[in-house]
Amino acid sequence: MKIAILSCGPELYSTKRLLESGLARGHEVDVIDTLHCYMDITSSRPTVRYHGEELPKYDAIIPRIGSSITFYGTAVARQFEMMGTFNVNESVAISRSRDKLRSLQLLSRRGIGLPRTGFASKPDNIKDLIKNVGGAPLVIKLLEGTQGIGVVLADTSKAAESIIEAFMGLKANILVQEYIKEAGGADIRCLVVGGKVVAAMKRQAAEGEFRSNLHRGGCAEIVKLSKEERETAVRAAKVMGLNFCGVDLLRSHNGPMVMEVNSSPGLEGIEKATGLDVAAKLYEFIEKKNDVSPPRKLAVG
């Protein structure tokens, strides 16, 4: 098969692993810088051009679209879809997952466990907003934040009021969520491919930190999921319409709660923590969707 990886970071671990794994399985794989693609959108024959030339017909694309280029990246992915190319994560699903508020509303409508969450543009009563999610301690998040940036833990109601007022003074959109104390500063990243959890790790926040992001000093280890946790991750991916995603869960007294569904999950942390070849799992899914038998593996390098 001929496959394109849409990525602005060819040097990134995930992009390199996807390239290596695809080549090892005998596929032709190109890494295409999303921002250097341009499109003919009015022609009866839609095309994508790159560095002055029309790109060839690909059997599939793997979009690795960062949050900062969601608008343009999904437009490029949509153009490939118009050309009849199989897209691992459709453009509409990526856009849906990037809108945190919409994601929570969709997950809530399907009865998936979530931390109690409040959202307001200009609340007349900040105290009532805080009370509505259960009071302090609580977590305040920038709606557009990523990788733990713009996430603050307020230990008291007074601190929460001050932080909310500060964010609103900057005209920032925020979410206010209950703090799941029993999670102990840990979350679980489930890697879902084609409606199945193929790998899972527990991420533990560093001492003195409540955010479990690995690049913030957190550590990761392989974890065994309960049936409910596995089913919750699969259902969340299905609600978002994503074939390949990371679903972040918290273990609470009320069962698993979804924190986020990530349409471009990193592979480094979960592959190193679990020892599993997650990239290969993705290619197995692509081969199955395109009704292609697994090709003969080739030695790389």
C-alpha cells in the first residue's frame, strides 16, 4: 500500500515510528508536511499539491495534526477524503475531538462517566458556578489548552474565584471541573485502534504536581484495565468517531471518568511503558480496512 503520514514534525518519535513500522511491513510510506500542502478545491478532480507537484494517489493517510494547526490540517485531510483516500481519523472527527466543550457534551449525552463540569462565558455568580461542580478543591482549565498548559488546581473557593476572575479578565474560555481526589494524581492512557484497546499505561504525577503529563515529570507504567475501563475507552472513541486515539481516564469512586480523547496520541510514552509495538497495530487496522493481507516484512536500515 501507498500511505502518507501528515506531520509537521518528521523528527518526532511518533512520526519516525509510524514511518519505520510502515516500511517494515512492506508499504510505501511518505511523510508529508501538512502546512506545505495546498489544494485545488474548485476542480472536478480534487488534488493536493506539495512543493510544486501534485501528490500521487495514496491508499491511506495517517493524520498527525497538532492542535495549533487544527483548522488547516483538517482542511488538508478533508481534501484527501474528497479524493477517495482512506483517512485513519476523518477530518470531522478530529475537529469534534479538539473542541473540548463539544466533546464533553457528546460524551455526557451518551452516558459516559465524566467529572462534574461547569462552563460559562460571563457568570453572574462565580460562587454559584464553583458550588455547582462540588466546591473546592477544583480544577480550572483553559478550553484551548493542551499538554497540561492552562490547567490550574484551586485548593480553596477563594483561590478558585480569583483564578476564574483572572482568566475571564483575559477573555479566556474556561472549564471548571471537580477534582477527583481519589485518583491520587494519576490517570490512565488507553490507546484505542479500530474499536479495541491495544495498550494502556498508568501515568503518575511527579511529587508536588497534580498533572500527570510525562513531559512534566510524570512517570508511566503498564496497567491492567478493568472491563468497565476498557469499555469506557472504546465507547468514548466511538462517540468521537475516532479509529485511532488516546482516551485518558481517571479512576474514581463512581467508576472510570473520561478526561480527554486525543486524536493524535503520542506513541513514545506508551510504547516504552508497555513494550508493545503500537505503530504496528495501527497498520494492521489500515490493512484490514483496505482488505489487504499483511505484506511480507522487510528489514529496515
